[in-house]
Amino acid sequence: MSRNKDRLGGSQHQDTQPPAQTGGFSFVVPTEFVELPSQGRFYPQGHPLHGQDSIEIRQMTAKEEDMLTSRTLLKKGVALDRVISSLIVNKAIDPDSLLVGDRNAIIIATRVSGYGNLYETKVSCPACGTKQDYSFDLNQANIYDGADARDLGVKTNDDGTFNVALPRTGVDVQFRLLNGRDEKSFLSGMQSDKKTKSERNITRQLAAIVVSLNGDTSMQAKQYFIDNVPSIDSRHLRLAYRLSAPNVDLTQHFQCVECSHEQEMEVPLSADFFWTN
């Protein structure tokens, strides 16, 4: 998989705003610039991040720690959203409009600046099931820029969407990248599916990413496609999406202490990601 040579990281600087003052002391909360995996290429004209390769965030404080430990926010699943919103310096940026990969970059940079680069957690061996303590080095994260999508014949459009021809039906599909708002809607739908015991993860994803089919943007065309697309084409489209989406690659090597099984393992990005010993 193609990766750039630079590790994920932020360049820190002191805020130029006047320092907060109280009593006999004052200090400035540092900010840092976080590299965006998207490089701002897939935001529409007029979006504050259009054409921007980085975003400025404040470093986490006790106020954000309160958000991450709030039972109410955790239960609602909005703790990380509140933290991201609080840390972004430019308040014209809607956190829900962030592309998923850019959002992940902010989360990782916040974790590193707040608690350090080593993330120690418990994992279960995929082979023998043994639970064990394991340490991931977040400084080993790489930015994936989406270059591998060209191998599937994916074409990038000027408006931030993509086109790919499907192998079985030959349909030319225009698709888009998901943002934070789409991700929350997707997760909410998954929870509803579990209650009705009728999970629709694949068709839900297709409905979210497809923009047009052979130029037809109608809901009727999209629904017919979702209901009837052959599995080989569905898989091809989902692979095209995954390879097109810039993101942070947090896959790291794992070796079980019990059975010596080895494989690549991805670090999950959830509120637990910020809880330290």
C-alpha cells in the first residue's frame, strides 16, 4: 500500500493571542498544525479547508478531559466530537464536515500531545484468544494519500468525487468520500439494525457513497443499483472507495506472548483511546 515518507505529526507553535491571566500568573495554551491526509483536495469550493494541507488545533486541556470522561457524552457517543470541536482554532470549520481521514489525524495528534506517543492497551490474540497488554507507538502512524486507487482505474474529479467502472455490469459509478456527519449517520443506522436484527452494513455504505450511475443522480437509479448490483461489482466499488480515501494508517505489527502468532493489527480510534493508566 502506498504511503508517504513522513510520519503523522504536528508542528507546534505558541498562540499569538494574549495569554489568559488570573491572579499572579498567566500562560498560553500551545497550538499545533496537523497535516491533513486529504491535503484539502476533496473539500468543496468555499469550505475553510479547501486546498489546505493542515489544520490548526489547540492542545488538549483539563476541559477536554472532562468531555472524554463524561458518562453522558460517552453514552450519546459524542465525546470525541465535542473534543474535536473544542480544539479546532478556526471556528468556521464545522467538525461534522471533516473527512473521516482528516478527523482521524486530529484525534491521533491530540492523543500524542496530551498523553504521549505510546498507547498501552489490552488486546486479544486473533489466534488463541489470550488477552494481553500491548503497546502501540503512535509515532509510527503513516499518512496514506489514496494513490493506490489508480491501480483500479479510479479517476479523481475536480469537485472532489471519483469515478470507477465496474467489472461485471460496466456501470460508471461516481462516488464521494464520507465525512464526520456521514459516519455518525452510518453508526446510528448500524445500531438501529441491531435492534431489528436486520443488519445492512454493505448496502448502507453503498447508499452513502454513490453520487450517480452512468450520470443518473436519481434516487430511483441508486435504489435499483443497491438492490441489484452483483457482489463482484459491490466489492470492487467498496475497494475503490477504501483505496481512494486518504487516511492515517495505524496498522502495526503484533506478536502474541502466548502462542507467538504474528499479524498486522489496527489501533481502534474511540474514546478509550484517550484513557491512560
